[in-house]
Amino acid sequence: MPGSNLAWLLDSASPLPGGYRIGLDGVTGLVPRLGDVVAALQWPHIVVEAVRLSVSASVLLRMELNVALELIIAAAPVAGDLLDVAFKASERKVRQLGASLGPPEQVQALRRRSSWTVAAALAVPALVLMIGLVALVVASLFG
């Protein structure tokens, strides 16, 4: 599944006592500001892969809403970090992508198509959001 290795690394790579797992996103989230930068830099990969595979606009919209929800949740100190670890947004996006693609032979056919209109419609606001978030983090570090 496209993006599944990245999602696993970000959300579930390390086991914790009690059977729960935490990833790079959860660990970096504990470092003030660093977690927000890591989250802002990693989430476009899975969404861009979905656009490349020409998934429907409704699936892309749900993926983008999950990104927005994750960024809002992560903004709250401590509680936001805990909720972010539990939410596992990257794995959620990969599940949405996998559910929309269907069998492997259909995935191969989808890789040959592209949807530049949907990509542009989603990429521009996503890039503005990401640049704004990174700018806020940088301003808080040096301001």
C-alpha cells in the first residue's frame, strides 16, 4: 500500500508497555515546536500519493480534513500530544487510501492516470496551510 511504511514509522514504529505503539510523530510531538514542524513536513507525502493514484475528490477531502483535525489537536500543549498519538492520522490516511483503491490490479491502472485539477485544488490550500504553520513555529522560536 502506498505510504504505509511512512505511516507506520510516524504512528506505530515503537512498542510501548501494555501493547500500545508510538511513532516518530508522537515522539517529536513531545519536543515543543519540533513536533509541529515534523507533522507539517510529513503529511503531504500520503496525500500527494493519493492524488498521483487519482483517488476520488471525496477521499482526498476526507484525508485533508484528517490533516486539519490533526493540526488542530496537536496545537494544544500536552493533551494535544496525547490525542495526536492516539489519533494516528498518517495510518488513518493510508487506510482511507487503501479502501478507495480496491484490488491491486485496479491500483496499477490508477497509477497510469492523473488528476491535476484535483491535485491543484487541494495542493494550493495545503501548501498555504503548511507554510503558515512553519512560519508560525519559526516566528515563535526566534520571536
